[in-house]
Amino acid sequence: MKRIDQDGDNDGRWALVSDIFDKIKKSIGVGVDTVGAKSKELWDTTVIRTRISELKTKRRELLEDLGGLAFEMLSKGSLAEPVLRAKADAIREIDRQIAAAEEEIQRIREAAREQPVAAEQAKQSEPTEEPETGEDPEPVAAPDEPEMATTCECGAVVLEGARFCVACGRPVSED
């Protein structure tokens, strides 16, 4: 933040506005990361669900074939167990693939839940950018005319004329 000069420049107010915009940019960045993660989760799960649907259709067809084959064999009086077992093994393999795909959907959902949390933690742990001038920053002087400020429910100071809290986003009541 910049210091307000004795002649009444509003550099301090502009620095405050700059800080507010920096906070907004961070919040938007987290929101964009969340939307990106959700979009990827949706796409990946849709692809896998399509594959599961195809596998279930193939399973249903194999079950119909197995039933028809068993009926024909029993009608002719000769039951060829190896042929029936091969069809049953193919059905079990499809069941295994369906279970693996459903587990993959669970992993994708869990990863998507963890990703926004990790992104938020990373953004919060980022150091604030301060220009390195080799000098200690000067404290901001109070403006000549005090501004009317209120306090939000979250405890943050809200300046006069603000419609929303910069910390939590709640609408500010005009009392």
C-alpha cells in the first residue's frame, strides 16, 4: 500500500482498491479451478458411464445367447458344458470390467473433491507480493476525513458505499 501524501492525494485509497482487486482475483482463480475440476470430472465420468452402458448391453446379449444355447442343447438332449462355460466366463469378465469402471468413477469423484481443497490451500499459502525496495514499508496515514465504516457479520471492515463484504461476499445492509 502507498502512503497518503500531506497534500491529500488519494494514493492510500487506490492502494486499498488494489488490495481488494487482488483478493477478488484470488477468489476468481479458485472458482475457475473448481469449475475446471468439475468439468473434467463430469467429462471423465460421462465417458466411463458410456462404457459401462455398452458393457451392460453386451452382457445382456451374452446372457440371452447363453440362455438360448442352453435351451437348444437341452432340447436336443446333449449339453456341451465347455461351450456354456465359455459363455459364462465371458459374462463374468464383463462383470469384472463393469466393477472396475465403477471403481474408476469413485476415484475420479474423490480426486475432484480433493483438488479444489488443495488448490485453495495452495493459494492461501502463497506469499503476498510486496515490491522489494530494500526499505521498510511506510505505514499508511489515515485520511484527513474519516470514512464511515461498518463491520460485517464475519468481522471484516466494510467501507462506506460498499454493497458487499470483500472478505465473505455477504450483502451489506444499509443501516
